[in-house]
Amino acid sequence: MKIKIYFFSIIGLLLFSNSFSQQIQLDSLDLQIRQIIKDFEIPGLSIGIVRNDSIIFTKGYGNLEIHKERKVDENTIFGIGSISKSFTALTLGILVDEGKIDWDDKVKEYLPYFELYAPYVTDNFSIRDLLTHRSGLKDVSGGTLWYHSDYSRKEIIKRLKYLEPVSTYREKPAYQNVMYVVASEIVKTVSGISWDNFLKARVFDKLKMNNSTSLSIERESNRNLAQPHIWNEDYKKVAIIQEKGDNLAPGGFIYSSAVEMSSYMRLLLNNGAIGNDTIVSPKIINEIFKPQIIYPIGGTPFYNEFTSYGFGWWLTPKNGHKIIEHSGGIDGMSANLVMIKDMNLGFVILTNASKEPAAFLLTAKILEKLFNDKSYNIYSRVMDYRNQNLKKKKEAPIQISKTPKTKPSLEIQKYAGKYSDKMYGDILINYTESGGLEISFSHSQVFKGKLEHRHFDTFKIDWNDIRVPNGFLTFNFNSKREILGFSIDQENLLDVDFGELNILKNKN
């Protein structure tokens, strides 16, 4: 049963480690949370803290949606982003525990249609490889396949064969989302039910995570749902409609609450058991939390040269402890979950604003107190960087407007036609009734916008959806001045890289 304790009734309650004299006063933490929310304009935030197999604190702050009255509480569901990957690893672990699969089984044994660019890699790619980001692909490869697309998980997997690697298989890590989609389909094949139903029956129901879900239809029916927020073109926070995300749920689209994620942490910290129920054996938990590949990312204070990746978790030695954590981000949402297993302590932070360091900074504040480590005192530095970055973005349109204009090589209507990328599919350039051009991706409604001529054969893309930053499109020609195709140059979206597309004009 959840124990709910409010700040004003626990001024004397302290979190502490036996090996640390430094203590965390929760009333002080409350003030810091409110300061972060104010400084970074966070609409809503929820936090949960567990210690010694108990949920000792959960609380919500702010609003479900900006300028609306409904408040966030400890049961409000947020997108947890890539923390979803750990759930996929756990579902596979349950099947390993039952002897139905092995971590080193070949993917091809379960999914005959699975194919990567190189035949050797296809034949040898294992379940362990899926979970540890060592495919040889570039970071977040294949993002255009799932982002706001109508492609199913199976169709996404079938199109992975067109993604060209940038390094040798198992040579070095590069973060992936699509491989966790592959992992979920193995669960489906072996169990005979969808990954979503398996997750619900074998994890959510067992942990009484009744509001947690990987399905958009269930998420949207929850009245206590936090709405995502982003910056608009005037750099004001606005609420947006969340994409369905079902096709990437195994890698990034589970929704949950601070209370229910706290139950999840209890399970993991207690070696796979909760109450009298064992979900998975300690052996599986140990394998999930074992360094599988050295993967240093970023730098101090959170990561170092010994940082590694397990199965859906970053693992970093720090001050004699092993920090187990993962962040998560989708459009309009960001989250962070941290566990320190030998202290039997964990905390989760959920927010409904993306590209803001609120969860990151709150994590730093808590770790600073736990470890009495001033290297985590990065508040002013992060705030300065964020404000400078915002200033640059606000000034960018002024710089773009000074770009000299020339005439295009062809009459405008001659740029229209059907184009395609062999991985993604068709991309249309239409000549509109108003005499302009419009781009639209056939499987992703979010990628639709107007083209405005800028310079020679380069056009500015004014995307219709505010979450997609404006970019540039340049048509390519052969020696006969026939259009071969075009390239897109713009700021990458969250986990979407347009640079990996090779867009050619259809000959017919």
C-alpha cells in the first residue's frame, strides 16, 4: 500500500545513507522544486521517492495544462519517454526466466523478416544486441519511420534493411529507438499476445500500475493526463496534442505516474519481487543492471569514462556507488529516473515540458545532497546556457531574413512531382492553386508544409506543425538540368535525422 506523506507533515523526516552524514530535508527540496518550476517555466511536475521498499514521498506541482486550473497530483500520468525501454527489457527478462528465450538468441530465429543492411549482421544479431545500442547504425537512426507515422511496428522493422551503418557491428555504441521495437515483436512472437498486453498482464497488473499504459487510446481516456508543452514560434510555452506513439511505445511512449513508477522502482530495487509476488528472478535483475557495453556519454557530474549501458539503463560508478538511471523525452514531455541500489533508494521526476532541464537539475540537487558532492551544483551554469540558447533561437529568424534572394533555375511548377526515399517511401512536392509549392510526407502528417524560394534552388520549408522547426530544401540536378531529387537541411527533431534520407525523384 502506498504511504503518502505531505511536506508540511514531514519536516523532520530525512533521507540518508548509512555511509553519508549529509541529509536531505524534504521541505528544503520542496522549495528547490518550486524554484526550478518558476525559473524554467514548467507547467507541471510530479515526483516520487522510494526507500527501503516503501514509497516515502509523492507529490505533484503545477497544472495539467498551461493556463488551465486542473492541478497535477501524484497520480497524474506523464510520458516517460525512453524510460520505456527498461520495461521492454523486463518483458524479455520474464521470458528468459521462463526458459522461452535466451539473451544471446538470434533475432532472426523469432522474426524471419528482420533484416539489416549487411547479411552477416542480420544473421548474427542477437537479443542482447537489440538492447545495447551496438548495431553500427548512427544515433537515433530510422526516426522518420516512427515519428508521427502510420507505420506499424512490423512495417518499421521491415524497412530497417535500408539504414546504412556508420561503424562496424558491435564496434561502438550509438543510441537507438527502433531496436526496442524489434525487441517488442519478439515478445509478441514468443508469448502469442501483443507486447502491450504482455506488459499489462505480467508487469502493470502485478504492480497495480492501473493507470500506466503503452496504448494511446487508454492514455487519452485518462482524465488525469498531463498535456505536453513546447515553445511556439514566439517562444512562448503552448500545449500541443501528443502523437499516438503506439508504434514506438516499446522504446519511448509508455505513460505513467509518480506513484506507479515508484512501485516499479520498488520492484527493481527489491530484485524482482514486490510484496509476496515475484515478477522476475534476481538473476534477471542482475543481468539487466550489469554493464553490457562501455558507453560514456556527456560528462561530469552525471557520467564518466566508466559509464556503461545495461538492458535499458545507464550505469555509472560514482562516489563508491553504482548509479542506475535513464532519462526520457518525447515532444512536450521529459522525465528522469535514478536508483542507487546499495542505498535501496530511488526517485522519479516527470514533467510536461520538453527541451527543459527541470528533471535534470532536480536530479542534480538530490544527488548533491545524497553524496555531499558540490560537482552537482550546476544550476546557474545550466540556466545561463538555456537562456543564451533561447536568445540565439529568437535571433535566428532575423539572420535568415537577410539571406540574399535569387531566381530559381526552373519555373516553380516544374519542381512538383513524386519523390521517394527507399527506406521511408513517397514524399510529394505539390504545385498549389495559389502558385506555390507544398511538401508532404506520405506516412507522416506532421511533415507537411509550404515551400518559399530563398536562393537559386533552395527553398525554405515552413512546416505547418509548430513542433517541427523550419528548415531548408535544396533540389539537386544532373548535367542536363534535370531534377534528380532533393535534400533537407534543418535542425533535427527529437530522435529524427533528415540527413539519412536519400530522396530521389520518381522517373515515372
